[in-house]
Amino acid sequence: MKKRFLQSFVLLLALSLVLAACSSGDDSSDGGSNSDNDAAQTTLIYGRGADSTSLDPAVVTDGESLKVTENIFDTLLNYEEESTEVVAGLATEWKVSDDSLTYTFTLREDVKFHDGTDFNADAVVYNFERWMSGGTDGAYIYYAAMFGGFKEDAGHVIESVTAVDPYTVEFKLKRPQAPFLKNLAMGPFGIASPTALEENPDTFGENPVGTGPFVFKEWKRNDTITLERNSDYWGGEPKLEQVIFRVIPDNSARLTALKTGEIDLMDGVNPSDVSQVESDSSLQLLLRQGMNIGYFGFNTEEEPFDDPKVRQALNHAVDKQAIIDAFYAGNAEAAVNPMPSFIPGYNDEIEGYEYDLEKAKALLAEAGYPDGFDMELWTFTNPRDYMPEPQKIAEAIQAEFAKINVNVEIITYDWTTFLEKVQNGEAQSFLVGWIGDNGDADNFLYVLLDQDSIDGNNYSRYANQELHDILIAAQSETDEAARVELYKQAQEIIHEDAPWIPLAHANAPLAAKSNLKGFVPHPTGLDKFTNAYFE
């Protein structure tokens, strides 16, 4: 009897060991995550809602691309871990002339690009000359938005970029630009390998080469992007061996994948699922500060939205708080202005358009539409920090507009197609949003609503010369108090012209395994995984 029991026990133990061996491996090629019990886990799988469009940070505007390139490339300056205060990056020191027209940067030495070539002043000049050129087919949109156009444009801020010596770069400006340093720290201005750009000019976005903490390995379209540790990283060797960005479009499916261990971190947690994450001891909830804006945009070049009265009327027809309660679980602030209230220069004296259907009808009648009209509203499929349930929000607005006889047809596209078409001015109206890049008012007001940004991030194609003059003056003003007053004036003009219906500033929830440490969601939405590890 004892012998039979002993034999059964040994057999059971052997079977258990075999099963354990089969289930504990990390098959990164299938997007599988390490076991929770594996203390040596060194692969992080990040579940997200959509794929990147390109891995060349200079030619994209979407967060899904930039959140990957943030880990492949470095910029001259960085932001602090939890704010947009500027700190050293590839440049260790900088000096500014008394007239704010000359910036001199001292660069790090002994930094290598991932292809083994040297990072130096010539590489910095090469990248800026590339961006200044303007490229073709709408390339370098971010550069134009942040630096007043391209080399031949009258508003271009940068006069020259010069390599003084191998590790010193001098920028000369045509006029002062107050957010210049913050602009340089933005993800789109990651310094790329000149050698790689010259060898693969047409495919660099599929084979990116930077100096960042992780090296590009593989891209399976609409599935995964795999990055590997840069062991020679100047900022210190990352603790993770791999970071895999995996596309799972549906929020709920992504949360299920997190619970089952298929992924380790996810963005786009449904607001209704926040309490579920908080109550699960194997998970942790992380909140990204709401440096964003979700909005309903009008194409102001098309009838009837070329009439401010129509735009004002529809502003009165949206119950923002009801949308926030229903689709953000209350974890957002109703938007009045195009930027959140903690950004310096916010005008808190402006009162938002109150929800008033009778006032909306009256304004439509004044504009010549007493019986309403038919319109299209374009939206996208995947959730964003500022728009957690875009389709349902579109349907809620559709129902509100029906009450004032405005009949809405909802048109839906995948994220990449949607962005391209809206940017080209094809949409009559649309739901979209913005996550701030640098914490400066200029990055919301000028980038999103100035006439210089039409065909860029000004999807409403809104132009107002008075606003433009104020925004350029604010860029050039180095006295902070004076800048604040200019931005307050700008918001008054925008509020009256109503090119948008500002909806919400959302604190975006992310969820992760409870043993993920060293990861801090950045307000810009672009996270580096240099210090992340599993306990």
C-alpha cells in the first residue's frame, strides 16, 4: 500500500514539473508575457488600441507612433519624469544670449547611434536641415507647427543651426521664441542617424535608428512592434530586455489580456472598469494627468460651419457633463477652452456655452436654418485618452442634435485612415483630440488653431488674422506675465468664433501588473521605459 502510494506520488510530482515547465516559458514572438511567478521577467508587453503609422518621429503626428519612437530616439533636451520641466538630454548644458536669439548647446560625448555611428554636432545639424527643408507630401508637420514653418517661409523661427565644434551646436533665431527649449524636448524631434537616413531614405520609418534606450527589432503590422535593450545606452542600461507594443483594439479585450497575463500594461481602460482594476490585487491602476483636450471640430471652410452662429448654436446643444458622467465615469473636467486649466495662460474668466437647446434653435434660425440641416460627423474606432468611447460619444451627440432638427450621419474609420482624411480637410465635422506635447499654451492654441497650422494639426482649418497676430506676439514675448495676458486674449477670440465644441480634459487610466515598478505615465502621453522593471 505504501509502495503504491509512493509510486503515485512520484508520478504526480513528475507530471506537475512537466506542466510547470510548459507553462512558465516566455514566448515573446507570440506576444506572450512572462509568468507572474518569474522573478526574472525582463519583457514588458504594452497593450494599446491601434498600430503606429510610421516609426520616423519627424513625419508623424499620432500618439500611437510617438509612444514607440520615444523609446528609440533621444532629443536634445528631456522633460522631467512627471512634468514638462526641461532637463538635460543629448545636450548637457545650454546658454541663451541676452536678446534670446542665440542658443548654444554642449552635447554629450561618446554617444553612439544604434547602427554604431557617432552622435555629434554634425548629426544635430543634419536632422534640423532635414526638417527645415519641408520634405514632400506634408512631411515634418510637427516641425512646421512648432517652428513657424520651413526654411523658405516668412514665419520660420530658426535662422541657422551650426556645428561650432564636434560637440557644440549653435542655434540662431530670427525672433525670440519663448517655448523654444520646451519645443526641442518634444518627441517628434528625436535625433536620427544621418547614415541610416541616407541609406534608407524611403524606408526609414520601418527601420528607425536613434540613440535611445531601446533598439528597433521587428514590426508586424497591426500586431506587434518589438524593441530590444540598448546595453550601451548613455542614460544607463535599461532593466528590461524587451518592450513589445501589441495592438488589441477593444478596451475590454485588452483588460482581459492583462488579467490572463498576455500583456503587462495597457492604456485605454474603460472608465467603467476602473473599480474592477482597483479591486484586483494582481493589478494596479495608474492615472495620467489630463494634459489633453477631446473636442468636436467643425470644418470651418465648409457650409454651414463657415458661419460662427451655426457653430455657437451646436455648442449650446451638447450636454458635456452628461457625456463625462456616461463615458468618462466622471474622471474628466468639462472643457471650456482649448487647453486644460493648469496650463499657464488659461483664461478662467470665460464662461462656457451652457447646455440650452432653445438658445441653440434661436441661433440656428438667425443663421438661416430654422428647420435645421443634415450633416456628417466623422469618428474613429479605437479609444484615446481624451476620447475613451468615440463611437458612443458620437451617438450621444447625434441624439442631442436631433432635438434641434440637425440630423447627423456618423461615419467611422480606423485611426490611421481617419487622421489622414481629417487632416486633408475631407470631414465636415469630426471627433478628435490632442495630448499636449510640452505643457505650454502655444502647444495648444498655436498648434491646433492658428492659420499657420492648416494642413497640419489645425483640422478645423480655422483662420483668424487677429488671433494669429496675438499668438505670434505671445511666442516672441519672453516676459511670462505678458505672455499670459496675450493667451487670455487669444482664448476670448477662439471662444467667440467657436471653431470647436471643447468636450473634456480627461485623467486617463492605465492598468498594469502589480509587480511592474519604475514606470510613471508622463503627462505628454509619451512614456520611456528606461527605468521600468518587474519586482
